[in-house]
Amino acid sequence: MRVFSGIQPTGAIHIGNYLGAIKQFIELQETKECIFSIVDLHAITIPYKPQELQKNILEAAICYLAAGIDPEKSIIFIQSQVPEHTELAWLLGTVCPVGDLLRMTQYKEKSKQFKGKVGAGILNYPILMAADILLYKAELVPVGADQQQHVELTRTIARKFNKTFGQTFHIPQAKLPSRGAKIMALNNPKKKMSKSQPTGCLFIFDEPEEIERKISTAVTDSG
């Protein structure tokens, strides 16, 4: 069974990324054919500093290796170095209804978070993700809960393409972890942990003292 997934190089990796995705990667590489990407094209769909992007890509690769992803067992690569990702995204964009993109939760959230600063890339993000997955005929996609909706759209796009042009793509299946599929922010338990809100985020390379400080100031329930 072929597995594909990726993480964005948008800064330090937090425990939500680890528990939702990377921990699954490590387990799956023992029994599956695994392809893991550093999806830098996705990282530029929201405001970013160009001078930091290459550093973040390198740090994402370091994180993959440090966490336990073995290059002898898995393929690791940078998304933008394979032009077929964007080529397929254009083709899939011609069959994906705009209405489906407008319903994506991430699009709605990011549009509010970065008011007036996001381009069409954040709307088309799920199409590029579909291209990432379908390009390698992946059957299994390990993700956190926030990306499950995008995998479902990938399945819809693949079915529509196959119906229109003949059997071309596998229909992939999302794989969520049994625990930790969605980690909430330390400072706001109603919102998902996000790199864009560092005060509520527990990064896996935080120093022990910083981890202790963040945990001790986290919002808790009345118990």
C-alpha cells in the first residue's frame, strides 16, 4: 500500500503536527511504501517572509529525520522541486467546482485570520493538495483532523476526473490517529493549535523551561 503525506515549512513543528501526522509517518514506514513531502508551495498561500522560507524547509527536513523518519525506508522530497504537482493542480482545477472550495473550513478560517492579505492560493490550496496525493496514486493519507476535509475533496475530484476521462486515479483514504487527531491551543481551547499563534503552541524543539512555562499558563477547565 502506498502512503503519501506532507507538512508545511511554515516555522517550527508543534506537537499537533507530530501527533496528527509525523507519529503516523514513523509507524507506517515499517510496513508501507511511504512518500513524505515538505510542501513548500502550500506554505506560501498565507503571508510569509521569503528570506525565512529556505531555512524553514531545512528545519522541516531536520524534524522529519530527528523524529524518526528513515530515508532508507521512506522517500522525502521538497514539493516545489517536482513541477508535476502544479501541472496536475491546474488540470484538477478545471474539474473542481468553486463552490466546493468556498465551503472548506480552512479557507474560511484563514480568510478571517489574514483579512485582506490572502490571495487566490488559499482558495486553491485543496486542489494542490489533491494533486500532491493523486500524482503518486497514494491509497492512504495520514493526516490530522483539520486536513480530513481536504482528503474528502480529493476523493470527490478523483471520482469526477475518472468518470469524465476514464479510470486514472486511485481513490485515497484518510488515516487519522486514534488519539491526538486535533490538538487545541494552550491559550484558547476552542481553537486548534497553530504556528501562527505561538503563545498557544507547544513546539517540539522548545526548551524544557519554555514547555513548563506554557503548560503552567495554559487555559484549563474548572476542574
